[in-house]
Amino acid sequence: MSIKACKSKDSTLDLILLCTDYILSLFEKLKDEYKEDPTFSAMFNSRWKKMDKYYRASDKTPAYVTAVVLHPSRKWRYIERHWKED
């Protein structure tokens, strides 16, 4: 996935979860890469926390689960692979 996939005017709920996964993975990579730099480290950590807050909120929204499960190529596999049991 690339950031271009997240810039579509035709974005759907199931795509938003994939984009959020992608953005969080970028922030995790950059957090590790710049952990010794006080400015960038603080910046990437705060952005990661904000994105994670919204990502976790999606777990509580039935609309997101429904959008993913009803998507022809994702179905329950996405939920089983990416969501924790708790």
C-alpha cells in the first residue's frame, strides 16, 4: 500500500482501516529510526499516539467491522489477522 491509496476521493470505511494501518507502521518505523533525535523522536511519538487513538476507536465502531467484513476481498480474514482477541 502507498499513501496514494489513502488520497482517493472514493475512500470507503474498509480502506480507512488499511490506510490507518499503513500510517501507523510508518510512524513506528520513524520512531525507531529517530529515537536518538530529541526533536523528531518527540514529534513521531506524539503523532503515533494520536493515530493509535483513532485506530483503537475504530475497534468500537460496528460500521468499520461491517465495512471490512462485507468487502469482497477482505471478509473476516482481515479481522482475524489484524485485530487482537480482547
